[in-house]
Amino acid sequence: MKLVKFVAPLLLLALLASCTAHIHTVGDGPKGSTVLKQKQWYVLFGLIPLNTVDTKVMAGDAEDYQIKTVSNADDVLISIFTNYVSVHCRTVQVTK
């Protein structure tokens, strides 16, 4: 019974968590299917970044690409455990 009281709220949070995305198109958008991903980490529930993700470095010499910042299922799963210490993450994806 104690396990159900612990697992049920976690499942509810996982089901209710939405996947959010911000998409920015640079130039004409991606010409190929090369995708680079990095995690962006925050502390104090998103107020202070712990690392820097440089999308210009990820894009390299490409002039046409797409930047997608998303909180997807694996980010939500990680944050379930790290939110107790006010740390959460999101995924930054560059498609060129």
C-alpha cells in the first residue's frame, strides 16, 4: 500500500507533464538530417543555468538550420528525481 502511495503520484506527474518545444529556424531551415543534441541544466527551478549550450557552435558552418529546445519525456523523467534539489534539464537540438 505504501508503494502505491509513492508510485501513483509519480505516474500521475509523468502523465500530466507536457512536452514543450520552442523552434527557431535560421536561414531556410535544415537542408539535411544531421541532428546534434545537448542537455541544458538549470538550478533553482530554471532561474540559474548550470551550463551553456552554444547553438552556433553546434551548427558549425551551416547557414540554414533549425534550433529546437524541448522538454521531452526523458527530461521529465530526469527532473522527477532532480527537482528535489531544484535541478532540471531540457534538450537543445540543432538540425542542419
